[in-house]
Amino acid sequence: MTFSKFSFVTTLALTTLLTACSATVDEEKKVSDSTQFAEKVIDAQGNISILNSTDPRYTIKSLKLYDKNKIENLRTGSVESYQITVQACFSTNINRPVNNKIVKIYDNQRKISKVDSTDTEACIYLSESIDVEKDKKKHYKKFIHTVNFEGSTLKPINVGFAFNPYEGSFVRLDRTSINLDAPVESKFSVNDTIVMSRIRFTPKGYGKEDPRNDNNVIDKPFVANTCFNIRSNNEKMKREKIDVMMINKETGRVMKAKDFTLDESGCAEVSFSMLHERYTNTRRIPFQFIVKANNPKLKGAVVERDVCLYPWSNSGWVFGHDTISGPCPADSKDQRARIFLDEVNYTFLGHDQETGYHLNKNLDLVMVKSYVVNMWPKIDYGNFVHHLDPTEPLYQGDFRLKVLFLAPTEGDIELTPENYKKFKVISATSKIVTVEAKRLKARIDMPIKFNDIPYVHTRTYAVVKLEPVEETENSLLPAIAAGTFHASSKSFRSILHTQVDIDDVITKEKSKLVELRGFLDDLFTEINDGGQAELITYQLGGKSEKNAEQNFIEHTKSEDQEDFVNMTLSAAKKKIGNDLKDSDYEKLMNDSYSYDTMKKLCRLLFDTKKTREFLWMGGEYADTSMRKCIENPEEMLNISAYSHIQNIAGKPEVKFSNTISIHKGTGKGNFHGISDRIGTSRRINAGLSISAKKEIFGILSVGAGGGLDVSKMWGHDMQTGNSNREDTGHSINLYADMISLEFDAITNKCVTIEGTYKYERTLVDADYYKYYAATGMAMGGIGPVYYYKKVPNKQRLRICSESKSKERLTESWYYLGEGHQFNTILRDRLSIKENKYMVMIRGKKNMARFAEFFRRSNKEIFMKKVKNTILPDTYMQNAFTDFKSAFDKDHDLVSDMAIPGTVEKYDALENGDDQFYGELPVEDFNPLTSPFGTSNK
């Protein structure tokens, strides 16, 4: 089809006209429809009323949001406000045109906000700026404008609309079902403006632990993760600045993060470093997590949450708990962390030759035994919610180690709250030690008194205390544990089976354990770091204030002997004369005198007068005792040399040490034999003799005699024999450990001379003497007959040098027992009750007395006729009982039998006197009646 230009234009014009007519018809139809109902009119206060539709007035043909612009924060991107434009188009219900009309627009206060004119469509445009007030609750902001048409007689019309800045939505007030009469200015509280999501806590350095366990308060780094929204519009607080604070509700300590910037999602990952008292009771610590917004639009909005942290764990699941999911879980215990010890390894090093031996002026000896202590201490937290085992290794740090050696005086096998009073302290030490790589390895030096060695040789307990160097309310509780200690073993492991801890015991047992803990705590309190010198001084403390010479006089008093007559060395020299040189006296003071020196010492106890010479006979000592002493001085005198110590002037050094074996055995032998012998003998003797001797009264007695002796002897011997032999033996082996120390001392040298026997002139027989008085005749001679009876001599003399001097001394100490430990099925060799053959001896001469005493006791077995063999245990028990009664006045195994402060010198090789042991009891010694026994009470 072909269209002309005219026809196209005509068609276009017609189409336009028809369209316009159609629109007019539609608008008129709408107006016509609207006139069938009552109109809604908004007053100036926003109230809506219904008017009759026939009243002449302006009506709102359309009201809509024409334009909306968001005004955002350039830094955070959050919407700060909206700029909106509202299009309002008008008409009248009387078909009066309102386009291109001048209008005055009034605000709510009836003030002219602007003068405008309607456009060709009878529309005006209203602009509003609306702030997004983030602390306000979600609501619409209402706007009512009064529009007055210039020159019109019709009433002004109110245009009402509302805009929700939190959602960006627009409504007409006259056509909404939303209740806009609710208060539109109600605000959120500062604690309700921000919404905080669940907080997740993650400890930093997962799997790592501070290795310094001696740091009681440590920094525990962790991260708190959470996100934030604005409650009013649920907008993410992206790139907002906040202040974060965590307050420890127990201590009040505060952790802060100032001006922290949230990320694009409005989330925070805040790092904190928590000061953590690691050894307080393990528990969930309550905190208050507080976040404050720095944006002025939020007007100080704060969000708070209660949380709890468990800083003993490195697991995020256990470390932190947000109460948004419920209250903090309850803890099972309220117990502070404490050190836990379950075993200790000991290795004996020996004796430090520089500092291993200590003496006092009483010659009490303390030996320092050195050990290596090796253990792996642990920490017992008591309530470890993330572990089945509440203990973990103690990694590193400095601690104080205290060790006590306790010995059971009655053979108890375990230290318990019931028997702790039956234990005595043997030694103690304290020192700062270092734990490295979970291991404690340290040398300890344990001073032990010589007299306590029997207890150390048997069952001993080591009580170990490991504690912090500085004890505070936040430090680890110390551990006290006890276990057996075998000092005679080179290396051994001790299981600490007695844990002295009162936190986990039931009430019934708690009081007893508290008593034991208090007893040990008191002992440990007296031990200070580096206090070994104080302990040694305490162990060497004198039992009395008496000096060595006073102790000597007291210990040597005897009811059967006279007191010592004291004499100076110069007085002794004067009485003896010039027969002895100074060198002889020096040897005498050192117990190395000669036989000739002993003879000259007889002058000090016996009468030195001599008889007159007669004829060819020279004079001799008139005193028979003096003559006998010259003939055999070792039987008439006991000589002992002593050094009484005033002060120790030098450090003791080991001169010699060894171990000897003492074998004691008994047995029985049987023998059968036959022997015959025949013999005869005859003898004839002839001779002549004249003798003369001086009597004490000066009467010369001369005698003559004669005889004939002729002898002839012959014999016949015959012997036949047949023998069988059987022997059975039993034995006990004793061992004696000896150590000799050499040291310098300021001393006073003395020597004692004691009489053993003397001779008294005694008539032969009283009846014989009566016959002589009646007849004047003596049988076999002229005058009464006397003989010299041997009686005890009670004289004692003590000679001392006038001045004190420095002397190099040697003294020996002996420990006697059954030897080394070994296990048996029947005996408890570790019990002191089953080790009866332990004796402590000081001094070589005392050891010689012990050996001689056992020799004589042993001889008694063979001097008696017995049908059965005496077993060695019976013999040893009796011998030890007698020995202790004779030599040990305190009847105590641990006595060393020596005189305090005095060295009794003994030189068996240089003189004969020490070989005779005249100091020993007689062979028929009875400890209850013998003078020797009573002299040692």
C-alpha cells in the first residue's frame, strides 16, 4: 500500500487526538469515580478527616517520591542522611485549572518555606533532607506542608507524607495503613543501639606454653572476634572506629584497644594480652566485654557482654565462653596449682676432699656426702577441664629444693601421720636449683654426723620439698613428698609414696595429715639457702660448755681408783732427775716412749730409797714394788698419752682409710685315737751351796745345804693309733670401715701414769708366827717368815706441759657392722632393729680394746667343756652386750666411746706398753661387779 505524505500526517494527528481524548476520558472517569466517595483531608497536625466530596476545594491528584539521594560517610560508606524530592500534583473538584499557578508553601509552623508555581501538570516539588539518626528506633519521619494558591478563594491544602530513612521507603499520610501515631522520637538506649554478634576467643601461639614456670604472672595473648550492626536499620558498622575494653571482674584489671577500626563487614579482630596468674586455682575467669562507638552519630552507643576466659588452655573451644549462649560452666574444683613429685633418682658422688670433713674441739665429726638428685617435677592444676590428666610437666625455671634425711628410731618402714614422732633428723640442705627441659638435676651436699651413720646405713627417709623461690599468693604451692633413701647404694630410684598434701583428703584424715605437714614445715623452715655451714655448726654444737680437760677428769673418775694427782712436766723432770732427756719427754707425750723410759717413770709412783751396801753386796731399792717395776715396768704401770684440744686450727684432711674384715667363728670337731707309752727314769744328785740375803730388818740370814744327785735313765715307747676327724663350723663376718684424718689443733699435751699392782709385805702364816714368839725358834730359819703379796695399785698421776702449742694430730674413726646391704627373704636388712652389730668407735686405742675384748671373749669358748657347739650368733650377742656394758656408758649404739675433745694417742709399733692392753677388763669380767665396769659408768 502506498501512503501519501498528507495521509501519513493526517493519520498521525488523528492518532494523537484519539489518544488525548482517551486520556481525558480516563482522568474524568477517575475524577468521576472519586466524587462518589468522601475525601480524606489532612489537617496541619497530620490528622485525617473526611469531608463531603461536593465541597469546593483543592485535591491532591498525585503524591509520590520523585527523587531519593543517599548521603554517605566517605570513610565508612554508611548512610548519614537522605535528600528526597516529593512531587505533589493538584486538582480541584470543580474542574478549575491549577496549572501554572503561584503557590505559597508553609511548613508545620505555618511559616512560608518557599514560593513556587505549579508546572503545566499542576505539580510542585518539595525537597527534604533527612538525617539517619542511628540511635533512634526504626520509624517514619512525617512531613506536612500547607500549599496556598495565590488569588484563590479555595482553602489551602495540606500535603502530608512520611519517609523512613532506615529503609528508604515513602508513604502518603492520607493513604497508609501504618500506624504513624506512635511516638516517632523514641530512641534506643546507649546499650541497645548496637548489635554485637557472638564473640569468639582464640589464644595466640596455639600449642605453645611459656617455658618459664617460675613466672607466676604471665601475658596470655589472645584474639577476640565479633561483628557489629546498627539495630535501627541492621546496617553493618563497616570501617567504624570503636573502643574495646575487657574488665576482669575478679581483679579489676582492664585491657583496652583504642580507636580500633572495623573491617568492611563491620567485624573486629582485636588482640589482647591478658595478665594471667597461672598458678591460682584453675577456673573460668569472668570478664566484662565492652565496646563503645566513636561515631558521633551513634552518640556514645555502648554494647556490653559478660564472658569468661580459661587461660590455662590453648584451645579456642575451651579458652573463651560468650554468655550469649548461656552462663559460664561451673568449675569442678577450687584448688591452686601445686608442684607434684612422684620419684627421685639419687647418685652418690662421694666426699668432697676440700669440704667433706668437719671437726669441732670435742672431735665430733661431720661428713658431707654429695649426691646428684635427678627428677622430673610436674604441676598439678587440680581442675584441668581440657585434659583428663590434671598434671603437666614443669618445663623450666628456678626453684628452691630442700631435702631432709629422717631416720626411724624404732625401725618403722613408712613415714605416716601416726608415727612421724619416731623419726629423727639426720641431715638437711637447701639450695636454688634450675629446671631445664622438664628435668631437675642438681648436686646436693648432706652433712651427716659420724654418730648418725648407723641410721643412714639402714632405712632412711628423704623428705623432698620443691617450692618457688619467692612464695606469693599467686605462686605454685610447694610439694612435699617422702620416700626411702639408701645411702649405702651408689645409685637408686626412690618412689615418693608419701605425698604430704592435705587438699584432697577427707575430713576424717585431714587433721592427722595437717599435723604431719606442720611437723615437716617446721623442719623445713629452719633450713635456709646456703645454710649448710649453719647446719654443720649446729651438728657440731657442744653438748656441754666444759672444756676438754674438764671432760677428761669427769670421764676418768673412778670409785676404785684414786683421783689423778696433777703434776707439771717441769716438776716431773725434777723428780725423775737427769736420766731422761727432753727428747725422751717429747716421745713420752706422743706415746712413742722406750722400755728404758718406762723404768725411769717408776720413780714417780714408788719409793726410790735404797738399802746400804754390805760386804760384797751393793745397795738396792728397799721398796719391793720399786724393784718389781724396774724388772717389769709394763706390768706395774699403765701409761697413756693425751692431747686435750683447745681449738681446731686447720682443715681436716684424709690421711688414710680402709676396710677390714673381722671373722668370728665357732665349730665342733670329733677325734678318736689310741696311744701307748712305757717309760722309766732314775736320778741321783749331789751338790753344796751357801746363800745369804738381807732382810728388811737388817738381819743376815745364811743357809747351807748338801746333796748327792746321780741319774740314769732308759725307756721303751710303743704307740699305735687310729683316728677319724669331723668338723662343723659357723661364722659371722664383721666389717670395719676406718678413716684417719690429719689436722692442726691448739692442744695441751698430757700423759697419765696409772699403777696396776704393788707389793705388800705379809706374814706367811699367823699360827707359825705365834709358835715363833713362844719358843724363840723358827722352823727352817731365824725370825718370822714374810712374803710380798700382789695387790691392786690405785695411784694415778697426770703430767701436763705448762703451755699450749700447735700440734699436728691424727685421729681415726671406725664404723663396725655386718657389711654391705643385700636382700634376703627372711631378714629386713634395712631395719636398724635387725642390725645389732653396729658400733661406732673413735680412736685407734679404743679399736684395739674392742679387738682384744673379742679375742678374750672368744677364748672363753675353748676354755669351757661343752657338749654342744655354741653358735656364733649366741656368742656375738653375748660379747656385744658385755662390750657395750663395759665401754659404752650411755648404752647407745651410736656412741663413739671416746672422751670429748681428747685424742688418746696410740703407737703400737714404738713401745711395748700398748701391746699388753692392761686397760682391758680381766678375763672373768662381769660388767655389774668388775672394777673396770664401775669405772666406766
